[in-house]
Amino acid sequence: MLRQPSRYFIGLIILLLFGAWFYQSLPKQLFNSPYSSVALSREGRLMGAHIATDEQWRFPPVKQVPEKFAAALIAFEDKRFWSHPGVDPFAFARAFYLNISQGKVVSGGSTLSMQTIRLSQQNPPRTLWNKFLEVLKAVRLEVRYSKSEILSLYASHAPFGGNVVGLEAAAWRYFGRSQSKLSWAESAMLAVLPNSPGLIHVGRARNKLKAKRDRLLLRMQQQGVLSELDYKLAVTESLPIKPKPLPRIAPHLLDTLLQAHKKSNDPGKVPRFGTSINHSIQRAAMQITKHHAQTLVQRDVNNLAMLVIDNHTF
């Protein structure tokens, strides 16, 4: 007579199956989004960019998130980010209490790790089952990546209104500068945008956006992240009126680099092109060229080229 498998053996099988699923629950590459092609000067300054194939301004991911934005984002979204394992039980309990007491969903309790999972899955329906899977995958995310890497993944793929995706693209589109040069007020504004990018936008509901930014700045001041002087200066900063055009300092070079990239043997490589061009010299040359072009066009001369020579080495 065959003996029935013991409940311990069945439990072990279930545990092994769960462990195998848990290990394989995340794809090798978390995000497969197309990225904008970006050309940088030898100093690392932006010279130009092409929009991604899905018509989104989504710059290639960066490894490091600026301290000001990281501090603002964590204060707004996930204050125990550095200590929890991907899920924050206290935030869940608080969200449950608020939702029950107010009779509607007013808080979700999602951590930045959970939000990163949602972004990677293109925001699936908010069902209980999907939420359960999101929790498990957030824990798996914390096992695979460091906290700093998770911050970078979130910041590089979060929506910032319209067709602007990712912190670096948002910094250039809204403020005309790199993410590393954002002020406290600018960092706080961008920290609150992914929370509701469709409802709060620089082009509409500006009072609502500023109020939300200022509440975050006040919270950061109360937590000791901002000094009283930094807070007072930050709340006086105005919001951007509309998205800014991106630099077009070396458009032909970017076109050439992009075509070479498409023909390369590694088409999956991130299209961030570093060059040896000096940003200041290139911008000055473009301005001189534009000035002469405006004069020459009156003489029916529609083509212009410039040769820049270093007299010390030529």
C-alpha cells in the first residue's frame, strides 16, 4: 500500500515552487522602453536630443539621482524608503485606516519599489491580485537592486506630464538645465508631478501644483532636510510657464551618430553619445553662423559652412 506524501513534503514542494517563481518573477531587463537619442559635449553638457520612437521625451537612464530630488521624492512618496524591504507595513496600515474611515480610496500605501514595479508593467489594473503580485515583486526588486539603483530606475521612467518621461528629460523640458543643477523648489515640483501627472501640469492648475510643491517644501523644512532660509527662498520661486525647447547645438552630428548607432552590431545599446566637442565653442560657432546666414540669405545664398581652426596647433 502506497503511503500518502506527508504534509511536510507537500509544504516543501510548494515552498520550492514559490522560491523558483520568486527568483524568476522579474525579467532580466526591467524596462524595455525606447529612449531618446542624446548627444553630450566633452564636458557632459546636453547638445541635442531626438524624441523616442514612441513619441516620448525619455532620456537614457542615469546611474545617480541628484541628492535634492532624492530627498524631495522620499519625503513625498516613501519616507521609510531606506529602511523597508520593498513594502512598508506602516504605510499599508495607515492607508487602510484612511480608506476605511473616509469610505473611499484616498491613500494606496505604495512604496517607491512598488511604484517602480508598476511603471515597469505599464500600470496594470489596480486589482487585489495585481497588488499582491506587486508586493512580492517589490521585495524581489529589493533583493536584486540596491536602494540607489531603485531610485534611479524610478526617476528614469516616472511620468512628468505630457510626453515627458524621466527626471533628466523633465529637468531640461521644464527648467532648461541638467538634473544635477536643479534647485530645492525645482526638485520638489518634479517630485510631486509623477503622483498625478495628468491632473497637475505646469500648463494648467498652476495654483494647485504650487500649493502641492510648497506643502512638500514645508514638510522637508519640518523634517530638518531644509533650513529655514532654504525653505523661505524655495517657496518664492515661480513655476515654469511651459516646457522649453531642448538645445540644438550639433543637430547634424546627432543625426550622424544615430544613423551609425542603428547600423551597429549592438542596436540595444542605450543611445547616449559622448563627443569631444567643446560646448561653449560649438554654441559660439552656431551663433556666428546664424548671424552670417541671416545676411547671406538676402543675397540668395542658402547654404553655409564654417571651418574652425585652432591656430596654436594647425
